[in-house]
Amino acid sequence: MTKPLSEQLSDLSVRAKKAEEATAAAKNHAAESIEKREDEIQAAAAKRKATLDAQVAKTQEGIASSWNQMQDKLHSDVDQIRTKIDARQYQHDKKKALKAADDAEESATYAINYALDSIDYAEMAVLDAISARQTSNAM
């Protein structure tokens, strides 16, 4: 025997609430992922700078002052270039991610609208069933 229609609607309501909670949790997780990626980019730039500084420290012994100045400038320029590349790569990845997010949100909107229409249809069907049952009981 099937569940009463009121229980079926209750099950649908519970499922909709779970979807709402999962969506909220995913939104928070996504923000954490974005922050994590930003931290990774900053850590990578700091690591590269530390590596370059270590290389400069090793080579400074016995090298003329002008050579050290030239290398310092070169390392600074390389670090700046790498930072710019990382930033551009991040922006490119971010643009792709934003496009994917927009597409996913649009799909989710369609799915939610479909679910809302389904709930409306389910409610109308339940009302029709109730009406039919009342009519048959009145006979």
C-alpha cells in the first residue's frame, strides 16, 4: 500500500529542506575553496622569493658588489614577473570558474523552478484526489 498523500508531501518537504541545507553548506565550502586558492598563490610567491633569496645568499660570497646589485635587480624583476604571471593565471582561472559558476547557477535555477512546478502540480493533484474522495464519500 502506498503512503498517504499527506506523508508523501511531507517527504517532499523534508527533501527540499535537505537540498536547501546542502546548498548553503556548499556555498560556504566554495568560499573556503576560493580563500584557500588565494592563500596557495601567496604561499607560492613567498616560497619563490625565499628560494631566490637563498640563491642570492649562496652566491654573494666572493662576488663583486656590482654583480650582487645586478643579481638583486634580476631576482626582483623575476619575482615581479612571476607574481604577475600567477596573478594573471589566477584571474584567468577565476574567469573560467565564474563562467562555470554562472552556468551551474542557471542550471540550478531551472531545476528549482522545475521542482517548484512539481510541488504545485503535486499539491493540485492532492487537492483533486481529496475532492474526488469527498465526492465519492458523499455518494
